[in-house]
Amino acid sequence: MVVAKLHLLLLHFPIALILAAALADALWLWLRRPVFKESGYWCIVLGALAAVPTVITGYLLLDGMRFAGDAAEIGETHELLGVMAMSLALAAGGIRLVGRNRLARLWAYAYAALIAGSAVRGGFVLPLRIPF
């Protein structure tokens, strides 16, 4: 359970990095300044890598909680959105690593929306009995 509780510490990194990547990509598309292109690149790559342990620890935490009813539904939705956001971020990060920046930028708003949706759903899980 100690490893699962790490989710509450780790979750902030991929959320912030992936949202920052989307913002940097949008600014690059608008202003065409190289600093935003480089920032978007590093934010999505690091955010995607940070999402992996976050999703794993989140799964362990949710599995250990044994929620029922509405709480279980909220937790499952949060888990699904988190896995989808991680998958998109990993794909976008991989595309950026091989140099296809334009395609990855098209996904900026999609993965930012998934991360935001997952974070909002996760906020509903927290008050439901997570023992500290």
C-alpha cells in the first residue's frame, strides 16, 4: 500500500508536464519561437515518461481500495482516462523523439483534455476514503 500511496505524489508531474507541452506547442504554432518548440518537446517526453509510474501506482491504489457503487464507477473512469492519456502522451512523445513534430502537435489538445478530465475525475476519488 505504501507504493500505491506514491500515486498521490507522482500524479502532479505528468499533469503539469503534459499540459505545459500542449501550451508550449500552441504558443509555437502561434509565435513560431524556437524556445516553445524545444519546451514542448521536452515537456511531452518527460510527461509521458512520468505518466507510466503514475498510472501503475494509481492502479495499485485503486485496486487496494475496493470501492463499490458510485465510488467504484468514478475510480474506474479515472483509471480509464489516465491510461488513455498516458497512451496518447507516450505516442506523442515517441513521435516527437523520431522527429515528426507536426503530427505530435496535432494531438496537443487531445492529450491535454484527457489529462484534465482524468485529473478532475481523480479529484472526486480522493475524498472517498483514501487512508493515509
